[in-house]
Amino acid sequence: MRLLGLLTALVMSISVSAAPNDSQVAESSVVNGADTAPLKYDATLSDFSYPFDVEYFTVESQGQSLDMAYMYLPSTDAKPVVVLLHGKNFNGAYWQRTARYLHQQGYGVLIPDQIGFGKSAKPTEYQYSFAALASHTKALMSSLDIKKSIILGHSMGGMLASRFALLYPESTSKLLLVNPIGLENYLLYSQYKDVDFFYQQELKKTAKSIQAYQQKNYYAGQWNQRYAELTYFMIGQVQGPDKDTIAQVNALTYDMIFTQPVIDEFSHIKVPTRLILGTRDRTAPGRNWQKAGNTYELGRYDKLGERVVHTLQDAKLYQLSGLGHLPQVEDFDRFKAVLTQALQ
């Protein structure tokens, strides 16, 4: 009996050590001390709350009827509408504080979720392009009788905003770029990676990996509840029922960042342009698979601003020393002061 007991204990100890215990499982979904395991969102974030009322505009594109979500705060003054274009790892909701400030100043504010993002449709059989997304945004503006607006884009939204200004200068009174990606033509320095590569990378995402990426790349190792909350929608989607769809769409939209550069056309942007750059930012898609022998350092926002501003016909540069990829999140008061100047 004693031998049987020892053997049973041994088998149990092996089984326990081979499988993760409850604390190990929970650890993979704990972000900033909060258990994110219960977060589960579908592809269109049906149960995820946005700060303002969400409306939908139907886009007819590539043989499909696609619902484009947006939030719209009409002007309370004679001031123009500011269109806020989100980055790749975000949706319109993260513009909440900026939108409230602009609206308080009398501006109208239009915040679309681009097709493939946020609460908008996520077609997997679709050719994503900045030109297509720009045309959807223009159609949305027309449906709201917005003939001309200030176009403000952050991160990937900066690439989209630039393409919009190139395609629709008559509808763009001013172009504002907040830490945009695309200030470099990435494939000049990095190897091309197929959509399948990004699809596999997306499938590997977890709550902890999402936090780790943003903590390192956006906030210089700092982390707090405000930063954590901006990851919840992503965490919910990678833990949700449509994880595969999200992975496919995210992979497709990565491809356009590399294959559809805008920087080489900056000299053709005719509208007044304002660059707002947190100079600590080192965001550089493709950095991890640079071409052999490349000596160019990607993502030096402390240097890119001065270089890029001279390629534009009418541009001003506002640099925010010590801030990173999301100056509007890290230090809104400093960002707000510069934004106010850039809008004048």
C-alpha cells in the first residue's frame, strides 16, 4: 500500500508539473494587475463601448456592402470639421480626449473606424489600400455634407491622411500628422514579408505580448491603467470567437504599410501640413528583418521631422521632446498646446 501511495504521488506530481497551474494560466492574461481573461470581443467589437454614439455608413466596394462605423460631433461654432484617423493598433475610441477638446473649442469632429478596424466590417477577401480607405472616408464626409475638413492622422492614420490629401486636396484644408509611420519607405531597408508571415504572427498574440509590445515601444517601459485600457479591445479580440478573422485582416493591412509608401509623394502634397512628433519614438515597421548590410537606422523620429519637413511645400514641425509614439496619450496637456498652434 505504501508503494502504491508513492507511485500515485509521483504520477500526480508529474502531471501537475507538465500542465500549467491556475496561476500560470492567469498570468498570461493579467495586464497591469487586472485579469483580462474574461475579455472576449467579436470582430466588430459589438460589446465594446465607445465614448460617443456610433453610427454606420454603408460602403459599396469590391462587390461588397461594408458597414463603416463612425462617431460624429457636429460643430458648435463656425469652425471646420476635424477628421481623426486612427492608427493600426487602435480604433476611433482612443481619440476620446482629443475629440472632446476639439469639440469644446467649437470644431466639428468626425472619427471613422476604417474598414478592417474597430467596429467596422472586417472583410477577409478584400484588397486593402490607403487609396480605398481614403475614398471611403471621402464618401462618408460627403454623406454628412462635409465638403472640406482638417485631416488629422496618427501612426498608420498618418499614411492614410497623407494619401487622402494627395487624392482630395480640394477637400483638405489642412493636413496634421501625429507621429505618422511611413516617413520612410520601409522596403528600401527591410525584406518583404508575405501576408502569411504576418498572419502567423497575429495568431501568436496574447494579452501579455500585446502589453509587452506597447509598454516597450510606445511608453519607454512605463505602464499604467490608462495605457492598459487602450489594449483591452485587442486583447478581447485575440481571446474572442473571431480571432482567426482578426488575424487575417491584420495581416492584410500590414501589407499595405510596406507596399504602398507615401513618403516619395510628399513633394506633391499641396495643402498646409503640420508635423507633430514625439521625438522619443522609434517606431519602424520592418526593423526586425532589415536587409543584410543595411546601415540606415529606421525610426529615428528625432531626425525624421527635420528631414521630411523640407520635402513639403507648406509645412511646420512641432517636436515634443521626451514623448513617444502616442504624445496625445502620454502627455495630453503638452500635446494639446501644440495641437492648438498647429490648427491656427
